[in-house]
Amino acid sequence: MNEYWRDILYGTKSLLIGLKVTGPEFFKPVITEQYPHFVPVMKERFRGHIELTRNEETGGSNCVVCGMCQRACPSSCITVEGEKPEGSKKKVLTRYILDFTKCSLCGSCVESCNFNAIQFSREYNLASTNKSDYIFDLVKRLEEQR
Amino acid sequence: MDTSIWRPILYLIGVMAFAGVNAAWLGWCERKGAGHIQRRIGPKEVGPYGLLQPLADGIKLMTKQLLVPQGVDGILFRVAPVLAMIPAITSMVAIPFSATFHARPIELSVLLIFALASIGMMAILLGGWASNNKYSLISAARSVSQNVAYEIPMLITVITIVMLSGSMNLEEIALQQKGGFWNWYIFPIAGQSIAQAIIMPVSFLIFFTCSVAETNRAPFDMAEAESELIAGHMTEYGSMGFGLFMMGEYLNIVVGACLTAILFFGGWDSPLPFIPSGVLWFVLKIYLLIFTFIWIRWTYPRTQIYKLLNLSWKILIPFSLAILLLTAVFIKIEGILI
């Protein structure tokens, strides 16, 4: 008989506690993000596809076309091309193609770069039905960002 | 005036409109309530605040084919969804919205409403049986056992109210609780003895639990039980057949809230005597009660069928019987003292 009463008392109490938990939640602000209407900005440490870092002084890229990233990439999705202008000692980047269809975002390219020339972007709206949308021309991207 | 043909016609339109609007927009309320309790927004795309969502849902349901599967009992299968709606709409006739706003004053309105509520359960039974589907049949059996179990304590608590008020007319019962919230049957401190004031809240809890169970709402939605029985009695229904079942469920909630408001919260009576009473108070009370229904649904998980029946037979029925007995004793003592 004792257990019967205890069941009723504790049962009622726990039910009331349940209501007390959910009740205030009703009046709290909504925490979901209304995605297509409000596009959130990704956090600093988000690892999207790679992009070229902009050199603040020259406005161009830091890349010296050493080809380390191309070699470090396990899926060979990076193609770097450069040329040496007349009278210059350094190579200048002309083409940086990332084939994102093969990229697994491992980050080996960023790790291997000694010139701080590539970084992770914070891009995530990448859905497409067209394969060619995922061949990124990063030099063009750098120019567009300017 | 009473014999005029316009009165029934106007009230028919009024009751139908009230029922239809409630059945449609309570779905919206429920989804909004569920959303905000889970810190989501709920429907928001169709119209401002998603207010046109019920229309969109209705159009979608109506454009679908009204499919009657092979092997079902044709007549009963078609009758069941209609039967889910009719008793709920009919019982609206007996509900007094205020002292003057009343479809038809009926002397035994309490009896009528509970009789109709029992018929509402037939919809689930017939729908489940006619579907010729194991899940539906289990759902029908469950809902019958559940309704039988919960009607008993519900009716016993109603009998205590009837004993206190000495009337089976809802209007009369509401009028007796007039003049401030301390006269309402949930806490009758001024009108009755102190002991009565202690047992009446318990009586209210029993009645409210039973009305949640009678309307097949979570946590007592054993008939629907998506995770075990797909959708129970609604499994084979599509299109507006399903829509009618859903609307019937919401209407039952409205009727349950109206009854609770009249029996325990004084109907259209304002909580303080100097504020005028009226229909608005009644509407406010029923929507607060409906909010509680929604709040309860999105707080508790579904119980198991045997726990559900245990709650009724082992706890609610003995308690309601004890309350009935105590009330009778108190009324007798007061009669002797006065």
C-alpha cells in the first residue's frame, strides 16, 4: 500500500517537473536558423574547399608555384601552373585548378604549403547538379574577391 | 422567437463555422506549439506566420484520391470518418457559450454530451474494423478498452459536480459558479467547506486526465501509436477521410475544453466580480485549456497500454469513487448543519 501512494505522489511530481521543463521553453526565443532566408556565416575554423590567400601588399597571391600542394594531394585534384616573366627571378602563378569532385578536404595541401599561399574557405553552399561546377579556378576566384 | 426557423439555421451556421475554424486552425496551433516548445518556429511559409497553412493542407487533402482499398467493408469504411465528426459537432449544440449565447438550452445537456462522446469512439472502432488491417484492428481494440476504462472515472467526477450543483444542465451548473473565481468548482472556498476545497482540485485532475485520454491525445494516443501501429485506425485512410478523422480529434479537444471550462472554471464567469462576464472569458478559458492539451502532448512520451489501463482502474477509479463518497458526506453534513 505504501508503494501505491509513493507511486502516485512521485508520479505526479515528476509529471509536473516535466511540464515545468517544457513550459518555459515555449516562451524562449527560437534557436533554429531559417536557412534559405538567412544564410549564416561559417566559423573561423570551418574547413571548406581551399582558396588562395591574398597578399595584403600586392593584392595578388603568395604562391611561388613550387608545386608542393600538387604533390601532397593524395587524390591529385590540384593543378598548378606558373610562368617566369622576363627579368624576374620568381615564378608567377597563372592557373590554379582545384577539382573538388575528388577532394576529400584532408588539408594536406594547406599543411604542405611553406608560403602561406592557400587556406580553407568558408564556402558551404556548393550544391549543384553539374559536375563542371566543381572545377574551381582559384586564381579567378582571388581576382573576383578583390 | 424560439419557433422561428431562423434560429436553428443561424445556430447551425454558427456552430458549423466555429467547429470548422477550430478543427482547421487548431492543427496550426498544435504545430506552432510543438515548434516553440522544441525551440523551432513551426509553419511559417504559407501566409503571415504560416496562418494559411490549414488551407494549403485542406486543398492538398481534397485534391487527393479518396481511395477505398480492396477487401474493406465499403459502407462502414466510408461511414467511419463522418462518424468521427458528427458527434463532436452535435455536442456543440448543447454547450452554452454565455448566458444568452446558446444554440439550444437542453435540460440534460451533460448527459447528451457524454452520450455523444461515447458515439465518437465508435468512429475509431468502425474505422479500425472496416479497414481489414491488423494494425487498424489492434488500434480499434485498444481504443475501446481505453475509452471504457476512462469513461468511468470521468462520469463519476461529473456525478460529483452534478451532486454539488443539483442540476444536469450545463447552463445551470455554470450559473451556480457565478461571482468570482473562488466560487468556481475547482476551488470552492466560499461556497463549500474547506475539505471540499481540497478534494475538488483532485477531482479536476481526474477529469482532465480522463478528457485527455477520451480524446485519444498523447500521452494516451494508444489508438494512433505511430511507432507501433503506423497510424492505427487511420492507416488505410487517405485524402479527406484522414482529414475528417483529424478534424474530429481537434473538435473533441474543443468539446473537452468547453466541458472542463463549464464544469470546473465557471463557464463564462469572469474571475473577479467587478469585471463583466461574457463569451470572451469562455473563449479565453477554453483556449488556455487547449494550450494545456498541446503542452501536455509535447511534454510526455506515449505510455504503454497496460500502464494506461492500470492508471485508470487502480488509481483514477478508486480516487473518483472516494471523492464521490466524500462529496456526498459533505453535502449531507452541510444539510444537517444548515
